[in-house]
Amino acid sequence: MGRKKSRATVKSKGSMNSVSKNIKRMTRQENKADTMRVMLNKLDAWKKGKRVIVHDDEGNRKNASEVWGNPNKKFTIGRKI
């Protein structure tokens, strides 16, 4: 069998994080503090069909599909004949 060719340069394995843990932690805290951003993220996830938990006024947890309905339901505006 032939010998394996060696590379001219060493390829990175991509094992190192490019963003520090402190910065990721701070951005996560900022995202959780902004309730509008949290609800928009939940709405996007619900539209994709993922399971989303929302809280009602009393603090009870409910599935978003129970509250908002089926995200895949077709909605059309038309005349009844």
C-alpha cells in the first residue's frame, strides 16, 4: 500500500469556542430579561411546530398549541356561497 500524503498546512479541528462563556451567559440573561424578545422567539418556535410552553395570568403552564391553536391550520378569507 502506498504511503499517505501529508498536508501542506494543519487543518483546525474546530474544538475551541470562539466566544467566551461569560459573554454567552450575559447575552442569555439579556434575552431572558426582554419579555418581548422571549415571546417573539416562542411564537417563531410555535410556527415551526415545536412544543412551546406559555404561562397564563395566574402563572399556570400551558402548551402553546392549546392556547394559540394549530400552527399548521390553513387560514383563508373567502365568501360563503
